[in-house]
Amino acid sequence: MQILVVNPNTTASMTATIGAAARSVAGASTEVVAVTSSMGPASIEGYYDEALAVPGLLVEIAAGERAGAQAAIIACFDDTGLDAARAMANIPVVGICEAALSIASFIAQRFTVVTTTKRSWVPVEALVQRYGMAGQARVRAADIPVLALEDPASGAAEKLRGEIARALDEDRAEAIVLGCAGMADLAAELQREFGVPVIDGVGAAVKQAEALIALGLSTSKRGAYANPLAKPYLGALESFAPDAVAAE
Ligand code: 5HY
């Protein structure tokens, strides 16, 4: 099976981290195709970046579906563009936040998401609410820029460790969810270091995408995620006009 993993920001080095994490858990018969969005923000930190990352994300998912991907993963902890992607695509689309939270709920009653910037804090809290985990999950921000994770000298990993320690102490967290795709390479060592389960959303999403494919399940195209209604789009977004035959 082939799974597409899209980094919706435009930083290729983060895609390399994401792809390696995905391949480290993928099954022997799973091919992981990791791609970087070709347009949009270098990192996604808050609502404006999220919105402007969606067109580039959709381009990559549409191309990956045409190229034979049987599922797509949005490798951004804001689950950026997840609903639009599910409406556009005819393959299952998994967001790493939803994937990580659901996996965490199988192994802990209380867990804390540690994300990057304070700007990302409220959007992630909104996702926790949307996914029905408000009773189990707390959200913290380590106050690190997303791209600082790409620089070992930035001290980002140390700040992340400090926030994890506070979560274990103050939140009584039984597990930690890493709240950024760029943290995917840190999960195993942090789990060893802190002695609690540390969940990376990229790996969680790969296993859930494999499960959907193996179960022969894809996004329902009735109602919410029906293909977009055909209509003209003008200006810079002209090429995004839905050409699917609309299911009324
Ligand atoms: C992510 N931003 O996973 C999110 C994390 C965040 O560029 N990739 C990004 O801090 O919102």
C-alpha cells in the first residue's frame, strides 16, 4: 500500500524528519511518500498561517491521489485543511492531531499535548474540544518557534523537556502528546527519558491510515465530505475550481 504524508509548511528539512518518523513505523508492505507543500508559510503558527497553507496542501493531496496513494496524512498538528481535504479527496485523510489524541486515549486517562508557540495553543485546544478529548487532555506550549526544532543549537529540545516535566508534575499527565510534526524524531528518546508514553502524531497517523486501507474504508461522500460542487473559481484560485461531478 502507498501512503502520502504531506508537510503543509514549505520547510523541506521538516519533511525529512516527518518522512523518517513515518517510515520507522510503517509496515513492510507500506510505501511512504513524504512531500513538502510548494507554496505557503515556512511554518504554521496560528490561524493566518493555517489558512494560507491549505491551497498548497490540497495541491499535494490531489497529486498524490492521482499518483496512486491509498490514504493521505496531513503532517501538521493543527490538522490544517483536514475537512477541505476530506471533501476533495476520494481516499481517507488522517490528521496527526486527531490521530495522536485518539491513540493517547487508548493508553491514558489524562494526557497533555505540548505544542510549540503560544500562538498555537488556542487552536490546539479547539481541536481537543472538537475531538471530544477536553475531559482528558490539557494543552501546553513550550514557547518555541516551530523552525527552532530544526536547529539543534536553538535550545528548543531543552525547553520542550522543561514543559513536559511541568506537565507530568502539574497536570498529573499520564502520557505526553507531541504537538508538532517537527517533534516526530524526539518521541522515542523522550519516552525513555521521562518513563511515560510519548505519542508522535506522525506515527499514530501512519498506523491509522494503514488500518483504514486494510479495512477497505474511506471517507463517506454523503453529506459533510461530499465532493465540492462544481462552479467557477476566479483569480489566483482559478485552478482550484472543483471539477468533480457534484453529488446532490
Ligand atoms: C506543525 N506547525 O505540526 C505545526 C505545529 C504548530 O508548521 N507544523 C507546523 O506549532 O502549530
